[in-house]
Amino acid sequence: MSLVWRIRDTDHDLSRRGMIMGIVNVTPDSFSDGGRFLDTGRAVEHALRLVEEGADILDIGGESTRPGAEPVDEDEELRRVLPVIRALRSATRSLISIDTMKASVARAALDAGADIINDVTGLRGDPAMSRVAAECNAGLVIMHMIGTPRTMQLQPQYEDVVAEVRTYFDERLQLLARLGIAPERIALDPGLCFGKTLEHNLTLLRALPRLAESGRPLLVGVSRKSMIARLLEDDRLESRDWPTVALTSHMREHGARLFRVHDVRPNAHALRMTEAILG
């Protein structure tokens, strides 16, 4: 079955070959690598290294969405991300994603050469974001989250987390279609650790085949997240990399097609090996 993601008028068939999205945090406060790539030159160098290691997409973010993160104003977010996007657009043909909740930042990033809008609010956080999405031909990542990054982990509750995420996906696809946004442009993200407890996250991972029934590519981001530390009873960030690789292989086998990771090479290798076995 064809599973096409349309980005900038190009169809990417993910039915047999998934994609790795490499994380480039141009922030001082991201949970894993905050401050390491705040300088434009270092961010660009890091991003190009991720391409060499196998990243299909570079996800550029100028505002941390870790639990409890403080908002960043528009001017500061633009100052962080636009020079990086412009430099990368002239240096690589790899896809570039802008990780933002602000319509103005998304529009400016697309004008600078980005190909994808990755919005953790599912285009709900900024009333103008849906209009930006409707007026462009970018790919879209629609994520599920309850609350905001500041509040999402304050006692999240569900009666049936899988059913509620599935319903959210269906409702967002229907609403965006009414706005003229073709479903082929959309990838869906269940938002692990965004308004979910550890048990919610595990339940969603077990239910990936059900979530994939939407017919749209599933993007999942578990890289170095706290759920891994809790399961391993080990808080060291370096202890989370190989479990992330194991999850990439598991999630590909059970329906995911897009994987947002920090450590690209081993995850890309795991993805290709898993796909070879799946045929």
C-alpha cells in the first residue's frame, strides 16, 4: 500500500522506506543539548554532520518544548532559526523542517527555504497557523498534546489514551481538509511525553498499528526522553541513546515511518536493517 507524504509538490513514498529526522536545537534550554548549538555556525555544522550520518530531514527549533519550558518571543525565535535555515538551504538539498508553534515563524522559515512545518500544537496554538499551512505547499506534522509545554505534564488524564489520540487525528484531518489542506501533506505524531504519563506512552507504543490506521505516515519522537530513563532507572543522557535505537527498530516494524532523533547514524542503520528484514 502506498503511503505518500507530499512536501513542496514532491511525493515521498514511505511505504517501504522510512525517514530519519535529525534534531537541531538552536536553543539554550532544550533538555538534551540546550546551548550546544545556539551559535549559528555550530548549528549548521552539526546539521550537515547529521545529513552525512543519514538524516533525511533536519528539524530546526528555536524554542524549547520540554516540560515547563518558558515561551520565547517571536523576534528571538526568528533570530535563532532563520540564519541556520538560510545557510542550510544553500548547503544541502535535504528536507528542512521548522519546529515552531508560531505562524509568523513558520511563514518566515518557509520563505527562507524550509519544507515542513512541525507544530507540537497541531496547528491549534496560533490561530493564524492554519492559514499559513493552507497558503503554502509545505509538508505538515500534526502532533497530539494536551495543554502547553509549560502545563502538559501536570497530571495528564485520559479515559482511553489510544482512542482519544485516534479521534484527535481523525478530527484534525477532517478539519484541515475543510480548510483546503490535502491529507497527503500531513504526517501525524502521537506526541509521546507531551501530556502523557509513562503508562500512557507505553500504551501508545503498544498501539502503533492502530494509530497507523489513519492512513497517514506516523512520526514518533522518543529520542533520549525521560520515559527511557524511568524505565532503565538511569538518569544519564548517554544511557538513553541505544534504547532509542531499539525503539526505532520496534516502531518501524509496528507502523511508524518517521523517527525524530538526536543520534542519527545508529538509528538510520537500525531503520534500514529493519526494513531489509521486512522486505
